[in-house]
Amino acid sequence: MEGGGALLAFEVVGTPHAVIESVRLITPAVSLGCVDTLIQHPASLTHQVMNPSERTAAGISDRLLRVSVGLEHADDLWSDLDQALSIRHEEKSP
């Protein structure tokens, strides 16, 4: 990407927190906006004050992740996301 950043949102299969724990280059964050690429889970951070039905109505699922793209090389970011998403992140049974 040239000339600015981007904000991406996508849903994952499995546990979003496990994906966040698996990234190596991308930084887990509580807010978005930096020269570094940041990742967050809105349902447990920025939108946790909303009840689940309000989040769903707003399009914020429990599996949604948001990434704010920084200044790192795009190939490095794709590699990091690819390796984190390719790990099987299954939810643990209670």
C-alpha cells in the first residue's frame, strides 16, 4: 500500500484471541492508530460495553478482528497473518 494506511476487519474460524497471540510482527493493541500494524478484538475491547445483541446488530461478531496497517512491508504483514491464521485455533471446552 502506498500513501496511507488501511483498516481491515475480518472474522476468523476458531478463537480470535489465539490468532492475536500467534502474530509475530503485528502488535496486539487496545486502540488502532500508529506507524506499526496493530490488531485488536473489538468485542472484548472497544465494544465490550455493548451487549451481545447490540454488537451483532452493529456487525461486530465475537470472531471479528480489526487490523490497522502500519508502515511494515506488505509481504511481511501477509506472511505474519498467514502463519497466524493457518494455526488451528480451536475453542476449548469448559
